[in-house]
Amino acid sequence: MARYLLTRAWHSALTLVLASVVVFLGIRALPGDPALALAGEDRSPEALAAIRAEYGLDRPLTVQFGHYVERALQGDFGSSIRTGIPVSDMLRTALPVTIELSFLAILIATALGVGAGVVAAVRRGRPAEWVANFLALVGLSVPHFWLGLLAILYLSVATGLFPASGFVPFFEDPVGNLHHIILPALILGTGLAAIIMRQTRSAMLDSLSADYVRTAKAKGLSPRAVIGRHALRNSLIVVVTIVGLQLGGLISGAVVTEQIFGLPGFGKMTIDAVFQRDYPVIQAVVLLTATAYIVINFLVDLVYSLIDPRIRVAGDAA
Amino acid sequence: MTILTVPEAETSPSLTRRTRVFRRLRRNPLAVISFVILAIAVLVALLAPWIAPHSVEDTDFGNIFSPPGTPGHFLGTDDLGRDVLSRIMFGARASLEVGLLAVLTALVIGVPLGLAAGYFRAFDAVIGRFTDLLLAFPFLILAVGLAAIRGASLGNAAVAIGIAQIPGVIRVIRSDTLRLKSLDFVAAAVVDGASDLWVLSRHILPNATSVILVQATVALPAAILGEAVLSFLGLGIQPPDPSLGTMLATAQQFAARAPWAATLPGLVIMILALTFNVFGDALRDALDPKGDR
């Protein structure tokens, strides 16, 4: 157990260091003088000199890297070259939007995915399974930004039931906040729901044919108790893993969804930064995404090994 | 010499296996339907320059936002009076092009790394960390980074999607290599003095083709969706070149006036991805030695 976690912690730390090196070198891979790229509009020699001093661009790469890591650890990612606002302040307003959106999407996806997956497994070979399987395939194949467009076109604009864009912070107006974010969260959740459904179905089919379920049935438990208490509980482990593995897809999806619904989150900040060539913002966004992915997956592994002892045994043996 | 006949013992049942796989596919109506749709889509994409009713850049300002069914414009026209059907044909062509480029990138880099990770214990840890590193950058973030450094283009979109698909390829090939390596015919080849390169290229790689094929059918629809997203955001194919994603981005601004222009390209993306996914599922089932499941 301890050895498994230590290995995982070491791997995560290593990946984190490598990822930060990649991001650090990325900005230096820009054609031309990075100081010019970082300076934005103001390209006077004084401004360029100030940037060179601030980023230590005249020093050796290793020194620059140490400086860069030190600042990142203090939450200092520089300032936007367009607005002059510190990137950390931009993140402070943008991140809660994205975290709320993703969290709701995961909730919706889990409810839909596990529900449909259980139905498909229990009603194997019946029409219900066909419908659930087909919906999952559609969920995997539909471009979500298009689904969002259609939702705005046919739900928001046509019926006025949901706002087509915009955002209200949760603590200012909880109801208005949910009203604005529920449709985007539903759209973002559909793809994840499809993946969770397929994995839940397959895990449920495995558990339903396992010996312990046969034993539970034989000792006279009702089908509901067998499915709920034994088979489903085991299959839920699957969901935890999927959310970890699909985190990258979820972040990509959130970026697009925010763009369509005009939510002022991390994704919108990212896309705006690309078109404005706002390099400090892009650098911070890429580094933070990678860090979040690595840390959350480490936590998922941690939870996973606590739930399922087989994992840490296998991990120790490897 | 006797040893050389051993690999054939694995090859010949796989030949009969191949006919069995084809027979299973032919008997699965979903596989047949999806294959036919895909064949049509590929033909249309290949022949687009010859069969498209209009040029993709022909504007007709007297004829903007014509609804579907307008004579001469079967699927209507867009904000510049360009023919939606022709643009969809070329857009599908671009989707398939980026999809193939991305999957090829992923396979060319991922297959050798997967083989190496599964076959040589020494490489396994290094390649494992490399995979971890790639996973930490979601495809959209990779695309953002690439667009920032090299500018947005079809090629960079394909590279970003392809790189993001490498970890999946490595994982699948690695585990199949581990499985094949433990089989007797590989041990026999090693005992016979075959070099590692020979074993990998003549014994393991040919037997891993079905796994590679299935992985490619999973990766292709994902890549097609990825291209659409990137082009929609302006990080992929650049206007005026037609792409289903950029068509949707433009149509978004006029969605209330021309809902068909915001609906049809998305429908085509979904049909492409759906048929690839259905065919991929059927192929996996047909290749699964355990039979139906």
C-alpha cells in the first residue's frame, strides 16, 4: 500500500516537473525574441529591457527555469499583455465558473450514465438495452458544441426557457446562476454520460455473472437488493476512474461549451488569449491544466486504492 | 527449420480467423449499413471536386440565406450565398483528411513506442512517464499551445489531435505486446535465435494488427470531432477553406435567420462519427475471440 502510493506520488511529481519544463520551453520556442512576444503593444527599448529583467531572459535557461518555477509556486504568472491585469486575478474570477460547470456536468453525467448503464445490463437483449446502447453511441458521436448551438437555437431563442448566454455568480443569485449554467452543464455532461454508460454496462454485466451475485441471489435477496447492494456498488468504482481519465476531455469540452454559451470561465479566457497572442495567459493556462490533470489523477488513484484493495496489491507486485 | 513452422501455426488459424471475422461482419446488419454509409461518404469526399454542384468559394449576394430546396441549391445557401451542399462535401473531405492525418500521426509514433514498452522492460518505465506527460495536456490545450507557437492551421490541428491520441495507442499496443510475448511461438522464435527486431516485426506486429485496427476505428471518429471543435473555435482550418466546424462557427452568428446552416453541417459530423463508431464496435465484436458480447 505505502509502496504503491509512494511510486504513484513519485511518478506524479516527475510528470509535474516534466510538464512545467515543456511549458517553460514552449514560450521560448516562439519565433523571434520572447521579450517582443511578452511585451505586446509596448515595444519601446525600455519596456523590452524591463521584460528581459523581469523574466531574466538574459540569464542561462536553467536559472530562468528556476525563477519561473519559483514564481509559479507563489501563484505569480505575470500579467496579461493586453489588459495588464495579473493572470492570477483573471484566474480567480474565471476558475470558479469552470469548476462549477464541470462539477455539475460530472453529476449529470454520472446520474445519466450509471442509470442507463444499469438498465442496459439488467435488461440485456430487450428493447431498453438497444435504446440505451444507441443513445450512448449518439452521445459519443455528436459534436457537443453543435448540440449547444441547437439547444440555444431551439430551447433558448425559440422558447425563452433558458438564457442563451451570460452568467451570474452563484453567491449573488443562486437561482439565476443555476438557470444560466444548467443547459451548458447538461450539454457538457452528455459525452461523459455516454462513456460512463458503456463502462457501467460492461462492469455490471461482469458483476452480474460473478459468483458473489449468484450467491446473493441464491440466498434469496430480491433482484433490487442484488443489483443495488452488490453489483452496482462494485461498478461505481468504474465511475471514479473514468472521471479521472476523462478529465482532459472534460477540460477541452468545458472550453468549447463556455465559448458557445458565453460563460466567462477558464475556457473563454484561454481562447481569447490565443487570438490576442496573450502569451503569459496561455502559459499559465497550459501549466495549470497539466497540473490539475496530474494532481486530480493522483487523488483518483489514491481513492481508488482505498476502495479496492486489489489495485494496491497488483501495484506492489509490479 | 522446424522452429520456423511454429509461427505459421499461429498464422494459419488467423487466416481462417480472418474469413470468420468477415463472415461475422457481413451477418451484422449494423456493420453492413455503417460500412455502406462510410463508403459513400469516402467516395463523396474523394470526388468532391468533380461532383460538387458549385465551387466552394462562389458567392452569390443576390441569393443569400436561400432555404434548402431552392432550385440549384439543394441544401440552401449561407451568409455569402455560397452553396451549402458543396461546402458540406468539401468540409467532409477536410474532416476525413484531418482525421486520417491525426490517426496516422498517433499510430506512427504510438505503435513503435507501445511495442517497445511491452517488449523491453527497460523502456517500459520511460515510455510510461512519457505517456503520463502527454496525458497531462488535453488535446484542446495542446492545440492552443501549438496555435500560439505556430499559428492555427489544418496541419497543426491534425498534429494536436494526433499527439493527444498517442497515449491510447501506446496503452493498447503495449498490453497486446505483453500478451503476445508470453505466448509459445514467440518463445520458440527467441530460442531459435531470432533478434528482438525480427520477433517484433515478424511475430508480434502482425498479430497485433487487429488491435491496431480497432484502435484506429476508435480514434478516427474522435479525431473528426476534434477537427470540428478546433475549426469551430478558429484553431483549425481557416476560412474561406470549407470545414464543417468553420461552417458552424459562421452559421452561429446567423442561426436565427438560417437555422439549416447551423444544423446540417453538425448533422454530417454526427453521421460520420456515428457510423465510424458503429462500424468500430461491430469490428471489435467480430474480432473478439470470445464471440458475442
